[in-house]
Amino acid sequence: MTMSIAQSTSRTRMIGLLSLSALFVTILHSVVAGLPTHTASAVFTECADGIDNDHDGLTDYPQDPQCLSLHDDSEGPTGRGLFVSLSDGLTTVAPNGHMTYTVSLRTEREEGMVVDVYFQMPHQTNLLSISDGGSRSEEIIVWKNVSVYPGKLRPLYVNVNVTPHAEENLLLVAEAVAEGEKSTDTTRVELDEASRTRELLQMKVSVTDGMKYAQPGEVLNYVVAVRNPTNDERTVDVRLQIPTDTEVEYVSGDYTSNRQAIVWSNQVIGPQGVREYKVSVRIDSNAQEFYMIRTHASVGAAKATDTTSVHTGVLPTSILVSTTDGLDQIVPGALVTYDIAVDNISNQLATEVDVNNALPQHLEFVDASEGGYWTGKNVRWEGLTVAPNGNRTLRVTGRVRSDAPLGERLRNTVSVKDFEAVDYTHVGNTIAGAGLAQQKSVLISKHADRNEVQPGDTVMYTVSLQNTTGRTLYNVLIEDRMDSDHVRILNASSGTTDGNSVSWVIPELGAGEDWSTVYNAQIDYRAPHGVVIPNVVTVSGDGMETISLTERISTSHINVISNLPPTGAAFDALFLALTGLLGAGQTLAQRRRLV
């Protein structure tokens, strides 16, 4: 009995303990997690929670017009009642295109508001202008204290330009922000036809005739090279403009042409391929000195130009110069002689060639050959003549100053037109080097009995030859040519005449021997005043193979002047005499006045 009472009491305690635990858990859940599940469904909506959720100053139904009943879940936007929109009105834009962004502001409030507005510029755009006093801070546009009124749209504008190199399909993203409200606009870059053409890699084209100067009547051989820099086959038209004052003589390939241009149509050039086209044109024989021959080649937008200058005389690039003293080292106080070689690599006689030699700093001028003179700074030769494909050798001698420091480098500089040559010799304790070889040459000369003549006069010429080679010469041919229609040879003096030229043959001329002859020529009665009659004498023969052409040629000229007195006195002498007489007359007149 006692045992069953105890068991009953134990069960009661267990049930009580379990009930107490359940109550404790229920209370704890209500405190920590909220109401139990059956009461959670009774949570108030925004229109019945007693809170101004949309910050418009009106709370719940029916005060807030956004709430239609107590059961509405939202009172409206949770911001300050500001609405922001952004658009440029475009879906696509081309590189270098223009865009105008419009930031639109509206408010649902009953009263106006003042806000700050921020605009993020798109990537790869350049700012053009900002409306309403906006300012720029790097890539952000800022408007401060913008007023927005109910029932009115407040627009703000930003003008931008897309960069020319923007790639196709680039997405331009702009964003506007005000009071936490954001709006975004996107525009895609799309190439227009012009941009697509520019985007396609241009063909590469070049044109050249390989010449800087050319002479009237000369042929220019142009090479037009076209290269495809892409990995795709291209079909193009190649165009070459025909230079003015030229005549086309040859064109390669299949082409069409008119008086202005040559066109190779539908030319297929493979990936990374190159094609060449050749055109030969002849310059007009009457083209003026320094006239510029220009031609243009084009393939689509790719262009190339070549320019060649017309030069009627010997081309500047045809005269070369070199200099040497043959020494590596020289001592102070010693004499040093420089050889100056002037070469004419053209087929024309070069005249009026000026040579300038700037002597080294520690060298004193002593002597110069061929009429070279010291200017105080340089040695100059003026008006020299160099035979076609020949050369002329000049020499200048100087003395190394005694105070020249050992180790000093003597720099001798010779220039002809735009060409320059330099020789270096060091100052030392001994002379080192072979020096210059002794000059050996055949000397040919020609002299007239006067320098100025009248129309109809007879001139006597003397031609002389001296063998200075140290060996016997055989079959020596002397040719004397006058390049003028205003002179006539009267007698050849055992020579053979051919028009305005005369020649003599000397079977043998020993070492050290000389030869000379005299002949007469008459000036044409119709020769105009001031005309110059040039004359060239050359010598050739067995044993002269190593003698330069310059040493085997002599040039001269005479001037035709009308109304000379019978004595044939030179005009400069007459001028001096007349000037002296006038001066004496003036002196006598002054003395008579004094008397």
C-alpha cells in the first residue's frame, strides 16, 4: 500500500515537472523570438503599424493616401519622395559620336525640396558641357542645391563625346544619384559604315624613282609597291598620278589610263602579300631648272608621294671629294701636304666647282696649287672644271705650329657643295706614314691670243703637250672641240678638221718631250654680243691608262663683245682709261675755277 502511494506521488511530480518545463519554454520563446506561430499571423501591415514608413509625414490608413486599407503592405516608396531617371535617348552610338544625357528629377511631396545630384560619366567619353552650373570632379559631375518642385520635372543635361578609338560593342554606362535614389543608362558602341572603313587596316603603298635629281629629257622609272598588312585577301584599285611635264613610256600589268592617271583595277593581294607596279616616264626636254616632278600613288585612303627635282647642270650628288696627307703622325714644326681629289661621276663636264678646305687648328697655311688662295680661315678654289667621269687633284701645304700639343688630332676638312671629306693626323714625337706620292701627269694646255673678240675676228690658238710621265707615249691623239655655232676653224695646221673640232695624232712622244701647234679660227659675223665660246682639248694614247682624265683635259673660253676699238683692247682696260681721263678733266676744271 505504502509502495503504491509512493509511485503515484512520483508520477505526479514528473508530470508537474514536464508541464513546468513546457511553460518555461513557451515564455522564453515569446520573449526571444516573438509571439508563437498562431499569433504571428496577426503582425500589423505598414498601413496599420503606426510608423511613417515612406517618410512623407503621413502615417497609416486613412491618413496616408498611399494606403487603401489597413491591410495594405506598403505605404509607398521608402525614400524621400524623389524620383530620378537618366537617359541619352540612344541605344547605340558610333565612335566619336555625340551624346546628351538628361537627368530628370521629380518629387511626390507637397512641398519642394533641395537636393545634391551626382552624375557618373561613362568610360571612354570626353565632357563637352554641363547645364545649370554643374561642376566636374574627375569623372563625377556634381550639382549642388538643386530645387525640385511638386508637379514639375527638373531636367539637368550633360553633353559628352565618345572617343574616336572606342571599340565596337563597348557598353557605355552612366549613372545618376540623388538622395540615395539611382538611375542607370546604357548605350552600346556600334561602328557606322565610315567607321568600319577606317577600322579596316589600310593598305600600305609606296612610290619612288630612286632619284633626288634628274635632267630634262631623262627617264624616271617609278616602282609602286602595295602591301596587304592583314591576314585576309584584299581586292583593291591602285592609282598613280602622272606627273606634269612628263610623257609615259612604259606601264606594267593590265591597266587603264587617261592624261592624268594610271589605274590598275581589281588587284587581288593575298594575306600579308606585296605587289609591285612599274611606270617609266620621260621628263619634258624643256623642263625648267629646279622644277619639282611630283607623283602620287594611292590605294583607297592610303597615299604616297615621290618628288624629284629637275637640274639642268651636273647634279650636286655627282661631285665627290676626298682628302689625305698619307700620314698617321706628324711632329710640331713640320710641313704637311694634303691631297684633295675632286671626282665628277657624271657624263657631263662640271664647271664652276668651288672647293673649300678648312685647315686644322694648329696648322699654318703655306701654299696651295691650282690658284687656291688663303681667306684667313680657309683655302678656297673657285670656278674649277672637272671632266666627265674624271677627277682633279689639288694640293695644300701647311706647317704644324711648334706649340701644337703632343697627342693633338689635326682635322683637315674639305667640302664641295653638300659633300664633305675629313682627314685626321695626330701630333707626336715622330713622323709616321708613307706620305703623298709624287705627282706625275701629262700636261695639256691651250691658249688664245686674246680673251675678248668682236664678231668676224680671227683668233689664233696654241695647243701644247708635255710628257711628264717618265715613259714614252705612243699613238697620242689630241682632240680640240669648240661647242659653238659661232666659230669656224680656218686651218688645222696639219690636223684633221670635223665641223667645229680638230684633231692631231702623234705617233711617239718620249719622256720629257713636248709638242705644240698653232691654228686659227674665225668668229661668226652674226655672233651676238655677250656670247661665250667654250673650248675643250683632250689627249689620249698608249701609256696613259693610269693618268686621270682631269690631267688629260684643258678647258678655256673667249667672250664676244661688240664695238671694240681696232686695237682689240679689253673692255676693262678701256673702262679704266676712260675713268682716269674723266678724273683728270674734273681736276683741271676745279683749278680753273680757283683761278
